[in-house]
Amino acid sequence: MDWMSFFLMVTLTIVHGDIITDFMSRNSVYDDKSTFSTNIMSTLKFRSSRQCASYCTRVSDCKSILFNSETRFCQLLLVQLDSVSDTGTQNTIGWMYYFRKTDTQTTKDLTTTSLMAITTPFDCNLWHNFNGHWYKWDNTERDFLSAQAFCSSLTPTSYVTEVTSQAENDWLVTLTADHCGAPNEYWLNGFDLDDSGSFVWLESEEATNYTNWYTGNPSDFYEGCVVISTAYYGVWNDIQCTSSRPVVCERDDGD
């Protein structure tokens, strides 16, 4: 099947009631604010604030964004807004402000205390948390049974990832495509037990109530396994279980 080019997403978590990304943080103080035209790197259009933020994190000069949830326009800014760069309100409402985060490290000497900003690189070999679950990417291609065995062999033990919401599906695309450069497709833990075209999650033993099938899928009763694509919003495809794909392993927060 043909796949479209990558669409970028950004990890979402909740901290103190604000939506943040791995690399960008929300500041509602500057919602609906404008700035000097020289501070606007470009204005683009994206499907969501996550795509807008993800694009910014891949452009070194982009320091913050304003995303309009009504028009889907994204302003990439060369500065982080403050009292000097804030020139008043936008002509339209619905603009949400996000700025790029850095970890801070404090150093001291005998006469002064200074703050040094450092950027923490994303490590695809580590477990990463989303919404109470942990995920680990492995780019080795295996058939489905071997992928299951690999995840269960990890410490703590885990299983091939099971997707239960659009937010989780988007987050996986962010993890695999944006951060880890995943090639096209990787396994999900769904299986067609009776060649009926209905899939269940093998770990939870629940039906796949949330799905994101590519048009025309599931397409073949002889294709009993499921993969997710890093292209076109993370759509799903049914394939033969003997095919080889990478895998994302998942475990619960308490494991």
C-alpha cells in the first residue's frame, strides 16, 4: 500500500493542569498576543498544535509558537515572548502560546550564581512514559511471535503495545517517527482470532474498540496481525504475522 509522508506529533503529558510536550511548555499569559513582525520566522498551517510544536522543535531557530485552534495557523517565533516582545493582542482570538523548554543546571562560584541552560537529548533506548504506561522502542525487525517474545523477555516484562485512544496513537507516532526515526511500520498487539476481520488485544483480551484503520483495512482474512504506520497520522494495516517489523513494547506504570 502507498503511504504519505510523515506528519509530526509531539508527546503530551499533564503537569499542574497545563498541557506540555517533551520539549515545549504552555504559557497562557501570552495567549492571543502579538509580536514584532521581525520576531515571526514564518506562518504555516498544521492540523493540530502538536504538529506545529513538533515542527518548531526540529528547527533550531524556533524558540516558541502561537497556534490558532480555529484557523489552524501556526506562527513560528524567533523569540520567547516577554514584556519587551509582546506588542499587544492579535487581530483574532484563539491563539495558544507554547515555548521551547530547556533543562537548567545551576553552577556556583565564590562571587556569583549563574544559570546555564542545557538541552537533554532524547534517548530512544530508554523507557518513556505516557498516561500511566511506559513504552520502549526497538528497531530490530522480527515476525510477530518473535516480537511478543522479545517484549516479554524485557525487565520489567512487557507486551507489544496496545492502542486504546487517539491521544495514545498520536503519542506513539511522536515517539517512533519524530524522536526515533522509525521506518514506516511496526507491530501492534492486535490479532484476528477467527479470520472474521474483528481484532482483539492479546494482553488485555479486549476488543479493539478504538481503531485507526487505513482506508480499505482490515483487508484480508489471511492477514491476522496489525501494524501501525509512522506516516499519515499513524494509520493501521493488517498484514501476515510472519512478516518482519520493529516493535514498541509497553508496560503498566506499576510494573
